[in-house]
Amino acid sequence: MSVLCCFYAQRGASSTRFSSWLMQPLVLLFFVLSVARGQVRYSIPEEMTKGSLVGNIVQDLGLDVKRLKSGRARIFTEDSREYIGLNVDKGTLVVKERIDREELCAQVSPCSLHFQIILENPMELHRIDVEILDVNDHAPVFKKKEISFQIIESALSGARYSIDSANDPDVGLNSLQTYRLNPNDHFVLKTLSHTDGTKYVEMVLQTPLDREKQEEYNLILTAFDGGTPQKTGTVKINVIVLDANDNAPVFSPSVYTALVAENAPVGSLVLKISATDADQGTNKQVSYSFSESSESLLDTFNIDLTNGDITVTGPLDFEKSKKYELNVVATDNGGLTDTAKVMVEITDVNDNAPVINVISFSNPLPENSVPETVIAMLNVKDFDSGKNGQVSCLINPSLPFKIRQSSSNFYSLITDQLLDREKISEYNITITAIDEGSPSFSTNKTLTLKISDVNDNAPVFQRQSYTAYVMENNSPGVSVLSVKAHDKDSGNNARISYFLEEILVNGVSASTFISVNAESGEILAVRSFDYEQTKEFIIRVKAQDGGSPPLSSNVSVKIMIQDQNDNAPQVLYPVQSGASVVAEIVPRSADVGYLVTKVVAVDVDSGQNAWLSYKLQKATDRALFEVGLQNGEIRTVRQVTDKDAVKQRLTVVVEDNGQPSRSATVNVNVAVADSFPEVLSEFTDFTHDKDYNDNLTFYLVLALAVVSFLFIVSIIAILSVKCYRWRRERMFYKSGANLPVIPYYPPLYADVGGTGTLQHVYNYEVCRTTDSRKSDLKYGRPCSESIISLDSSGTQTLTHAQRGKLNNEDSFDQVSSSEWE
């Protein structure tokens, strides 16, 4: 984006060189050019008064005054003298010192001031170019007030006489533009231009001179510039007419070029020039000299009057002047002259080492600085040119930094990797600036950078997980375990506190089981543990440092509850019930080792505390049965005989292996018989509530009646729906309407395959006896089963598991009366 502005400046000149008139308003163009790196260009006229406004830098750079103040805005110039100042309060650039364009840049155009505006936090660099526009404040001035020429009368028309140019320090239109000669009866002016654009004049003889008519001519040469108002300068020219020497010296070529190294010693030959004269005798002798315009270079160069050798007489410095232009005059004894131009170009020699200036340095640097963070800004300059002035900056590649050129002669030292204060807390960064000359020069600059700590390390536990063992029935407050963590940071960032994370253990908060000491990390039991309720649980302990924001890590702690023998064995089978007696049937034909039943017991303890052993404590006949020590199996020891009693009662003791041990007893009823009536006769002493069977029969009859009623109601509902649909169809057929038939389905009705069916299927199978009070459901039992349940009425009832099996079968195996057949 570019912005076009106009400044109107009016200044007066009271110098004796100027007339006492007031300059007309001068309209200047003011350009502001913003580029990606923040570059702005202004144009101002020279000779502005101190404090004059140059430009609004806040508006042109898109900044604000607060940013200038917070960023400590300042101007950096590569030269020691500052012409432009920065008003931070207003955000404007103002003239700080009087600017004379001719003193600053001489004939160089355009003439510009270059400086940088530097902002910090974050670092910003804005290049400012201020072009100094020329004001027509100088009139053309000749070095001499009077010039004399001796011209032989035999001079031919077209003879040229060189006149030193007038000097006008202004440039452009304000510089020297034209010459005028008055009177001009015999001479005309020819205006020529040097290679640098400056103009000079030659006086050309137009008509031959006649000494006998006039020996001397007085002419006035006026030089005009192009300024407004126009300024002039004059010089008086006296022409003396001599006698015949009608051949002037001639240079060939008219322009010479020479190359000289800036380290050339005094006396070194630069160039040899020569001019030839066609005359004879003394008129042929030619002498060489510098023109008056080149007299300022006599301290640097010298020309031999007789042979034209140009030599070095003073030191040369490429950095101060890269080119010299010498005007040489060849004059014969008759006064005829010719001029030639000698262009002396100075070649650069690598005689300057780079210079490193630290503009800004951020120290210390936080360790969490991201890559590409600017640490320092450097200005590196080499006063040589070409390859000799091309500078590259290097640092040790092993350091986590790199140096990058941001603009011409400016470099940024930035981070290349993430920093870690815990590994390295201080860096010595040596910056080497080396040019490309031969031999090359280098300069070193060492910066000491300290890394400040940031809370970037979370506490780390000594172990990845912990396991602690606690005996059950412990006392509340007992120490379970101590956890420890360490932090690589320093100060408050390394101060660690321990906390118990809120997690659920068996549905309740972990804090009801465990507490953690915040300072030491010691884990304490809050209550007494019960192994049978909780065998183990896992908690999480968090270690948190004192940084801002704080960092934390956690670790899993597994609490293992160790068992104590605090539970006696529990017998699962046979089940002891007061309502009925469970008896195991042993046929009299049973062989030795016949499995009667198996005592099943468990112990909720673990380990050795849960190892169970079985012993026969009492028996009706100890010689008939035995109990397996480890498995609890009751087997026959000998062959059963007819003499053995039908009713046998065994008492089995189940004992665990704890210290001290705990035990439980169970009574097992065994019936030694081959038929069921024989068993009933022996177990008639066991009573049973007959009302139980009466109630059972009543409920069965009631359930059957209810189900039958529901079944009949469903059939009636289906038939009603069928009839309703038939009547609707007949009605539609009779009316002949073409309306679509939408069938109606009652609730709980599903049409499957075009026929209506009930949503559920009910199957009933009922078996009854002549005596309804003792009717029951019976099924055939495999002969291998030996468990029966007897009541006083002699009926067999089914357990819940047996009823489930019975429902899954397609039909009952057997339905019989309430008595064993």
C-alpha cells in the first residue's frame, strides 16, 4: 500500500549569495511505502527548521503511541549523527538537526537518510528512508572571476577553448542548466555533459580573428540554473590575440581509463597520457597540467609536466571514494590547448574487518521459549564492497541456537530448539562474523545467556507403581506405605505436596479407606480392613509441585489385604432344614466303596486358612461308612448286609487349616433299603404339616381354572373378530364401493400367515388321582440319583432345579400317585 502526501515548505535565504526575495511555495511530493518488513519512505526538503514534522510514523506503520512507549521505540543509525528524531509521545518523526543536502550527499541523487526504528517486547524492526529533496539555494559559481585566453590570429574557425564549468551544488533542475556568452560576434558556446550528468562549456571560434583590427576581446559568460526563481553566475573572459601558431595539441583518445588498487603505495604510476602537436619547433612542445576543476585532487594525484605521467601522491580509500575524474590540459608554447578526461577507478581491497553491534539482547531467557524466539538483534557491517563486504555470521552448531539474517546488515539470534534449564542453565554464545575477502577478516562477539527456570517438570515418583500389604483387622491409623517423588525444577517449582485422588473403592470414596500425609507422602489406614469383604484395592496418589500453574503426576498404589483365620467353614451340602429331612438311599446290594454322598463345604478365608479336612465324628455304625479326608466323600467300607439298620445317622466335622483352626459339623441321614415303602416306614417319625399339601392342591386347582377361563375368553374374542371382519366385507361387497379395505386387529392380536393367532401359547398337562388332596406332579428319576425329599404324608416334592428341568422336557416321564410304587 502506498500513500501520497504533499508538504508545502517556504524558507527564506538571507545569505549574500541570494537576492533579498522570498522563495515561492515549493510543492514537494511525499511518499510512504509500507512493505512486509515495515519499511516507510518519506520525502522532505532540505534546510527545514528544527522540530519540523517529517511524518506520522504511528499512522504509516499501523502502530499506536502505547506500542511505541511499551516497546521502548528508538532510532538506530549506522552513522553517528542523527538528523531525524522520534517524538514517542506523538508518534511523529521530526527534524533534529539542520539538513544540508549538498553537505550530506554532494552530487549524489537521490539523497536519502537511512535508519531503523526498533521496538521491543516483541522485537520489531522498521526501516525508514527519508529522501532529502533539493532546494534551489545555490547559484552557479565560477572558480575564477576572470579568465584569460591567448589565441593566435591564425586560429581556424571551429577551434575550441575549454572553459572550466561553473559549480552549482544543487541537483536536478536546480543544478546548472545553460550558459550564455555576450557578446558573441566571433565565438559561440557549445554545452557538453560529463558522464555524471554535470555540464561544461567550450568556447568555439566561429569567425577568424584579426589582431591588427582588435588585439583583445572582453566577454561575459553567464551560467544559468533551472530553479525557480532562476539563479545565475558570471565570469569575465579576456581574449588576447597572438600571432601564428595554428596547430593545437591533440589527445588521442580524449578519454582515458585507469584502475588503481586502494592500497597502491605513494608514487605508483596510474596512467601515462600524451598529446601531439603538428607544429614545429617550440610550438610543438607540449606541457601537461590538471585543469582548475581538478586542483582539489592534487593531494591525491600528480601529473608530470613534460611526459604526462600521472602518479599517486596520497592515500586511497575505496570506502570514501570509488572513482576519480581528472581533467588534463595539454598546452603548446603557442598557447593552444586540448583537454582530456581521465577516469580513475579505485578497486577494493579487503582491508576492513566486520564490525558487530548488539542492538538488543534479552537476558535471561525463560526455558519455555518456543523455537524461533528472538534473543538478540545484531548489526553487522563491513565497509569493504563486493565479496570483501559480504559478511556471514556463524555460531557453534552444537548450541541450540541459530543466527538468521533479517534484512541488510541485520541479523537475529534465535532459538533453534527447546531449552531445558535442568540440563544447561547458562550458554556462552560466540558469534563470528567473517567476510568473503582473500584473505578474509573475521570478528568475534561473545554473549552470555542465562536460562531462567519455568515449571516444566512434573514430579516423578521413584517407582512406576507401589504394592503394600496390610493384615486384616488392623488398627486404624497404622502406616501402610510411604511414597516419594522428586522434581527437577528449583525453588517453589520443586516443592512437592501429596494428595489422595478421589476414586471409588467398592462404591465408596477411597478417603474412607486411606489417607495421605501431604508433606511426607506417608499412607495411613483410616479404618480396619476385612479380607472377606475387600481382598485388595487400588488408590492413586498425586504429587503436585508449587509452580504456577502447578504440575502433578500420580502413581497407583495397590493395597493387598492379608487374610487371618477369622471365619469358620460353611457347609453347602447337605442342606440342613427343619421342614423336611433329606436322606441318602443306599441299596443293600451296594458294594464296598459305594459313594453314598459328598459333603460340600467352603471357607471364605484364603490360603491355608481355607484348606478344609473332613472327619467322621459320630456314626450309627462306624464300621459301615468312612469320609474322605480331603474331598468329603462318604463311601461304604464293607458290604451292606440285611442286619444293618435301615436308618443311619452320620455326624461329619469340617475343619480348616488356620491357626487356631475353626470347624463346623453336619448331620447326614442315610437310608439302607431297596424300596421306598421300606424307607417310609423308618422315617415316619418325621412330621410334616399336612396343611401344606392341602394349600398346594387348592392353589393348583385355582390356577388351572383361571388359565382355562382366560383361554375361553381368548377364543371368544378371536371368533368375534372373525365375525366382525366377515360382516364388514359383506357390507363393502354389497355397496360396490372401491374404497380400500383396512382390516381391524384387536389388541394383543397378531396376523401370522394370513390367519389370526394369539400372541402367546399356553400348554397345560394335568395329572390327578382319585384323592385330590394328595395329587402331585411326578416324573421318572434316573436310578443313579439317590437324593429324595420326604414329608410325613409320603409325597415327593420337586426342588426348584428339578422343576426347571421338568419344564424344558417335551412331556413328563412319569406321573404317579403320591405313594412310591
